[in-house]
Amino acid sequence: MTEERRHGLEECGRISLPTPIVHLGDPITASCTISPNCSHLDPESQILWKLGTELQPGKRQRLADGRQEFTITVAHLNSPRVLLSCCLRWGTSLQILDQAEVQAGYPPAAPHNLSCLMNLTTNSLICQWEPGPNNHLSTNFTLKSFKSRGNCQTQEDSIPDCVPNDGQNHCSIPRRHLQLYQNMGIWVQAENALGTSKSPQLCLVPMDVVKLEPPTLWALDPSPEVAPPQPGCLLLRWEPWRPSLYIEQKCELRHQPQPGEASWALVGPLLSQTLQYELCGLLPSTAYALQLRCTRWPLPGHWSDWSPSLTLTTAQQAPIVRLDTWWRQRQLDPRTADVQLFWKPTPLDKYSGQIQGYLVRAPDQAETVPPLCNTTELSCTFHLPLEAQEVVLVAYNTAGTSHPTPVVFLESRGPPLARLHTVARDPYSLWVGWEPPSPRPQGYVIEWGLGPPSPSGSNKSWKMEHNGSMSGTLLQENIRPFQLYEITVTPLYQDTVGPSQHIYAYSQEMAPSHAPELHLKHIGKTWAQLEWAPQAPELGKSPLTHYTVFWTNAQDQSFSTVLNASSHGLVLHGLEPASLYHVHLMATSRVGAANSTSLTLMTLALEESELHVLLGLFAFLLLFTCLCGAARFCCRPSRKNPLWPSVPDPAHSSLGSWVPTIMVEETFQLPSLRDPGMPPITKITVLEEEEKKPVPWESNDSSGSCGLPTLVQAYVLQGDPRAPSTQPQPPSITSDQVLYGKVLGSPTSPGPGHYLRCDSTQPLLGGLSPSPKFYENLWFQTSPLGTPEPLVPNQEDDCVFGPLLDFPLLQGLQVHGVEGLGGV
């Protein structure tokens, strides 16, 4: 829609209201008249009313002059302000033809609480009021007044109206329009669009409502004419506001102890003619805040505001305290003693006077004689004759002295305490406990201060406990962590004291700052000796509980051992030769640990001879292992048949037909085996015996004919070996000769005998053989008089037994098989 058409539409309709302001909740009717000259509107155009945000249809009515009128009636207007719009529906939008605002509210309520004050500073009458509830409409207030000689029933002279500024509920009438001592009638009128109201009329005399400015208050300083105030009293003076000096006044004083927790206390009336006042009944040595106000009196008037606060402190009284005392005494010479006296004041009254100093005097000492001590400290040192047993201590201030406290230097004759002990509650306190002795003391003196190496008696704290049945107390003054404290407890009796008991304690200890330094004392191939110097105890450090030694090899393998705190050395065993190790020491206490610097060491290397011995042992072990493995491999039954050829069973051989089953034992002489005419023995066969007949190893027959040894009992020869051969022998020996021997078994494993059979290419020697040797259960005996000889296979063939070093001619014997011998 163009701007021209929009402007034309706005001139098509006008809203008419009977009144733009109505009572809140009343009905209102509005009409919108549409001009017939509006060419933009169709005869059937739709007109709607918009009340705030709500759309409502209007009632159409055609007037005689051709105009159309659309009316709407709102039954209850409940909003203080409503925007009413006459709208034309133009397609899908609404076009506003005209708008009107409707206000709703109430008539003004009558103002109330009208009051006026005569201000002599501004020289004007100031009146104020309360406007009443909100009426939702703009309301004008006007302060109206007039002069009157009666009770304001008749009006004599009018006074110009006083109109306050917008939003203000007070107004001032200048002095020029006032008669200070003449009655005035005053009221307030309120007016809005729905009506007018006025407050009740106030009739007053301006000076009867005068409000003075507060007076000035200050303390009255002592002077020769004015005595100083008594304890609990204050001397005050004030001066009225200067423009009100000609007005008779009365005043009120209020005071409050500081800090301001208590309520104010009111004192009065105070007449202004005095201008000074002594306020008593206050607490001594207490700060007070004071304020003063005044009013016109005896004529009517308003109280002034309170004066600014003045803070004063009441006069103090003499100290009301208990002085706990303790002393240390030492003899300087045979006639003089040096006394160090300590005391602590304990106030016995909440409002005890502030202590300014202390006096120490001898008993019955005159005031004119200088005291032994006059100090503001809590201790004093002085000299006394050795026979003096008492002094007197007092506290003083400007108001006087406290009651004297006698100090008697008692001898130590009482019983001592038992089981003195301490417990650290936290880093800043220590609990000291004991067992009360019998009889029970009247109290205890507890002293504490830094222990050694601090000077004895320096900066010691102390306190006195007056309960003799108590068994401990908490020390919180001058306790710091990591400090060694010496604590002394002394019991106090009626006419004596007990011996002092001492104990040392920490409120908190530190961990060790560092561990002792490790040193290498000696070293070998597989060991190293270490040593360290234990550290002296440090103040504030917890005692050590143990040491731990750690060492690490080149492969980062770690080892450790724990030693007690009294140790100062260690020998490390099981080290590797020519190896590098890193060692460090850790010192541990109850509260922590600290490490030393690392020590690096190298063990010694092995010597060449030792290496040779070790290599030899290794080679021997390797060889022994191989031999054991080979023997086990060869002796297994599963390996027996492949390594040994099958040997015929002698019991089933052809020899069994002509060899008797049981051989007759006979004694014969073997020919010399070296006889060249002796035919060679070519076979040796072992046969089993049917029954066991053990024979002794050696014969006791002196004739030389003896039985065979246990292993071999007889030899059976083919022919007589002693007889010469009657048949010619071929040049090469081809015929086999058989030698039989009966074997009974080894001395350690007796068993059935066997006949040994063997082929030989060498003739048997005729001489006696040396002592036989044995090999497992195979035995060979070279002569009846000899001992069995072991048959050992040679290196060329497993079937060849030898070498028989003592008989080189027998080294060629070959064994084709062993029959009837199991487990070989």
C-alpha cells in the first residue's frame, strides 16, 4: 500500500468518546464514523475495533448524511490506560483508521498526617503530608493556609498557596507570609480529572511547632576549679544552637557503652541554664558514646535531632587483680641473694582499672623509701639480704593500688611429682601431664622454654595452676614447631614447694635433611664393605629409626637391606666380579626419610689362574655329563640288540654233548704259555652251571695244587697241554682250540657261573698272569692262580676285550658273543 493511500485511509474514519477519563471498572461506549467521501472504501468494507490487543466487531449504522458509524461498548474498563483503535480489514492485514486513549482511575483520596515544623535555620514553616492510595490519575496537591485570630474558625488574611514540585509531599511557607505568634489554618487539597479532596485543617502557631538545631556536646576538662571525675563518672558540658539562645529549652542526654551492643540509656531533663553536667553511675574504665538533644520549654516545641556522638572513657578505679608469682633465687655471696621475681595479673573484676605499673617493696617499707622495683614489665630482678624471706607486690594506676600480694621464698621440702610426660596436640601446643603426689599440692607452676643449646632460663614462659588435683595442662603460649622445649613442673604446698621435674619435648619434628655419606672401605671380587659416619642429633629433627641400603647392578636389578639406627657399616655379598654397582643410603625417622648421594663402585676381576681353574671345572663337568649320557644311551635295553650281535646259547651248542654238566674239580699244572710248541687256544666258551658251588679266592694247599678263584674254577683243555704234540702243525694256525672256564660271578654280585668262549689268533702264554681285573659281570682269568681280569672292549671293535696291558699277547682275543649273560 502506498503512503498516499495510507494517508487517505487515515482520514476516512474518526473515533468519538463521551469522555477520555472514566472511573476504573465503569462501562464506556466509543463510535467510529466513516466519511462517505472516502473513495478507498467499498460500501461493504469490514470495520473492526481493537481494544489493546483484542479485536472486536463493531455495530454498523448508516446515518442520514450517508456516513457509516461503527460503535463498541466495553462493559467494564479494568485497565488504567487502554488504547482504542478503529481498523479496516484490508486483504489479510488491518489498517488503522483512528486511535484514542482511554484512562481510568479514582478520585483523589484526602491527604492525611499533615504536620508542620518551624525551621529557624531557613526561617520558614515546612509542612508535609501523606497523599493517600494511588488513584492511577495525575493528581495535583496544593498547600493552602490563612491567618486567624481565633481557633481558625474565621479567616482573616489569606496566604498564597504553596504548590510542591511534582512527586513531592511537602512544601514550605516563607517567613514573610507568617505571623510567628498568630494562629494559622493549614490544609492540603488534592485534585484530579475525577474530583477534588482535602485534608483535615490544621490550626497552629508557628513558634509552637518550632524545631531547634541540636546543641554541641563536649567533655569538661579538669581544672583547678573542677575536680577530676570519680571512677564511673564523666564531666560534660554543652552549648545550645546559637540562634536559639533567647529561647528557654530543656535537653535530654543518652549514652551507650562501646561497642554498641547495649541499648541507649536516657538521662534528663537537663536544663539549659546549667550547660554542664556530671554523669555518674557508669562503668569504670569504659568507653561511652553520648548524644544530646533539646526542645523549647516550657512552651510547646519539637525536639531537635540528636547531636553527633561524643565518645568518652570513664575514670578508672584501682586495679582489682590477683597476682600469681614465681621466683628464682641464687646466692651471690654469704650475705646477699639475687632474686628474679615473675608475676601474672588476673583481673578479679570485669571493670578493674587498667594497670599502669608494679611496685615491689620489702614488708613494712615506708612510702618514702624507694621500692625494690617499679616497672611496667611482668618480671623484676633485685638483691636481698640472704635472711630475707618475703617481699610485697602491688599493681597501681592513677586511681590507686591493688591489694598487696605477699611473696614468700619457700624452701623445697615437699614430695616430688611422678611420671612427668608430654603429648604434642598440634604444632603450636603441648600437653604436659603428671601424677599428683600425696599429699595433694595446692597448685603447680609450669615453666617452659627453648631447650639446649639455648641459654638456661632465657625467654621462659610460665603459668600457675591453682587446682592441686589436676593431672595436666595444655601449653599454647610461645610454642612453635621444630623446636626443642624444656618443660619444668613444680608442685606448690601450704608452706613449701616440691622439687622441680624436667622433661624435653617437641610439638612437631622434622624429617632428616640428609643421610650420612657413604664410603667404600674395602672391595673384593664378590663383596664390598661400606661404611658411614652417623650424624649427630639435630635440633627439631626426629631421631633416626633405621637405615636402608639400596644397590643396583648394570642390568637395573635393585636390591636393598634394612639396618638399625646404630649401624655404621655393611658388607654387600653375592656381587658379580668386574661389575658396576650404584649404592645409596636412606636414613629414616618417624616423620620422614632422606637419601644420601649415590656411590658407584666396581668389583675386582678374577685372576688368570682362577679362570683356568673355573674353565677346567667346567670342562670336567661337561665331559662327565657327556660320559653319563653315553653310558645311559648304550645300556638301555632298546639299544642293546643293534650294538651287540646275536650270540649263540652255549647250553644248546654241540659242546653240550661231550662237556659234562658238572665238572669234576681237579688240580693240574698249566704249561708255560710261552712254549712255542703249545697249540693256540682259538675259542673260549662260557656255559651255565646247574648248581652253585662257591670256591675260595685263594688256596691254602702248600703243594701248589689249589682250587680256581671264585670267578673261574677250572679250565678244560682239549688234550694235555704238557704233552708234546704228536701231529705236525701247519705253518699257519687254522685249527681252533677251546678253553673252558667256570664263572661264578663278581664278589659284589654273586650269581650262577658261566663258561667263557673266545676266538684268539695268538697263543696263550704259559706263565702266571697278574691279578685279574673286573668289568661289570664279565670276568676273565688268565691262570688258575690269578685273579679275574676285566674284559674291556677296545676302540676298534666292541667285541674285542682289552687292552690287557700286562699281557700284550692277549690283546688280540676276540669275543664273538656272550651267552647266558643278561643286562650287559
